[in-house]
Amino acid sequence: MSGLPSTQMGAPAPGGGALIAAPPKGGRRRRASRGQTIARIAILIVVLGYLLLPLFAMLEFSTRGDFGSRSLNAFTAIIGKQDLIDSVTTTLQIAVLTVVGMLVLLVPTMVWTIVRVPRMRRVIEFLCLLPLAIPAIVLVVGIAPIYRFMGQNFGKIGASPLTLALIDIILVLPFAYRAIDASLRSIDTATLADAARSLGAGWVRTIVQVIMPNIRAGILSASVLAIALVLGEYTISSLLSFNTLQVVIVVLGKQDPFISVAVSFSALIFGFVLLVVIARVGGGRRSNRQVEEPAV
């Protein structure tokens, strides 16, 4: 008679031995899955706290009233600040010009590089990423004489704050290049361009009607990044003495901090809503295209 415990003995094997029962694996897997879920929830809480806590703090501060009450006077006072309204209008115009100029400059150049001169792709990438290595203050020192010349010789156009779009296009190039390049790498750009050209389409029609619809996600991402950069840019506008949104917010912060924080909160919410809308537009188009594709 063997001295092994009966719990370690299984059913007798055909050869006369005994089978050892394998330890259960379900419990270990459940514990691992539970640990991963807890870790994900903890990371989500930390990220949401990092992003949302400043917004709640701004909302709480900007809605403070007399004797501990809550008021929306800071938000309603925004309408009465004509200089603030003008700065918002100017900043949005700069954002539109920046997006259009960035797309006109970057998309044809990248497509031409891929189709005709692929060896220059590294050079274009280096030139587009170069602004990351140049501080904004250095850009201002180098470009201030150009703006002084424009203001003295081109009248109102040269002295207009809309000319800030020229610098913003340069500043957004590194981020826009990465977004558009990722979309171009996901498609066969050279084959699409050659096919369109062989069917008689010109370069403008090929880029606008063939290439751009296929890199819609990259264009939308680059546009969002450009708008976000324009809405948050302060250094260059301040040093060149242009009253953009961020410059006026800083001035208001010295006069009425409640209105200044209310404007900052509204600008953040506007950027978030814009991001959601653009994401929905791009995602909705891709979803519709996937539904329309016939099953193979």
C-alpha cells in the first residue's frame, strides 16, 4: 500500500499507475484579468483627473459670486469686451489662414516627393521637423525685421495681425507633417497618382480628387493641430505686439482674473468640441465607406 495522500491520486492509468491531477488554471487567469482591470481603471482615473481637475478648478473660480454664491457674470461679461471679441475673431481668421496655407504648402509637396523624387523624402522631413529645434524667441528675433519692413512698405496688409499665419505655418509643420505622412504611408500614393495621371487627370485634380480623400484622417488631424497651436500661441504674438486671443487673456488677467479664466475655459471647451466634431466627421465617413463596401 502506497503512502501517497489520496488527494494526489487520480483514476488508474491503463499501465497500472496513477494520474496526477493538474492544478486549476481558471483561478489564476481570473486573478490576472482582475489585476489588469484594476490597473486600467487606476490609469484612467489618473489621466481623467489630470485632464479634468484643472477644468473644474477654472469653472469653480470663474463662477464665484458674492458671499459664496455662484454667478455667470464672468461669462456674460465676455460679450461686453469688444477688444476680446476682436481678438477672438482675429485668432480664428489666423487659424483658418494657417490651416489653408499649411495644406497648400505641405500636401502637394509631400505627394510630389513620393511620386517623383522619393530620395528627397528625408530632406523634406528634416526641413519640416527643423522648427522643433528652434525656440520661438529665436524665430521672433530673426523675423522681426521682416515684419518691420512689411509694416512700413505694405500698409495695412503688412501691419495686419493676420500675417502671423506665416509664422504659424512654420511652427505647425512638424506636427502636420507627421499626421499627413502617416496617412500617406497607409496608401499606395504613387500607384494612385500614376493611375489618375494615366486617365488624363492633371496634378491638381489628382491631388484634390484622388489623394486627399484617401488621406482625410491625416488632413483632419493636421488641421486640428494647427488650430490648437494658433489658439495657444502667445510668445510670438506678444513680442510682435499683435492682440491675439492669448495676449488679450493675459491683459485681462491683470484687470479682471475672473473674466480671464472664463475666457480660457471657453477656449479649452471650444477646442475640445472642435476635436470631437472633426473626429466624428472623419470617423463617420470611414464607417459609411466600410458599410458600402460589398462583402467578398
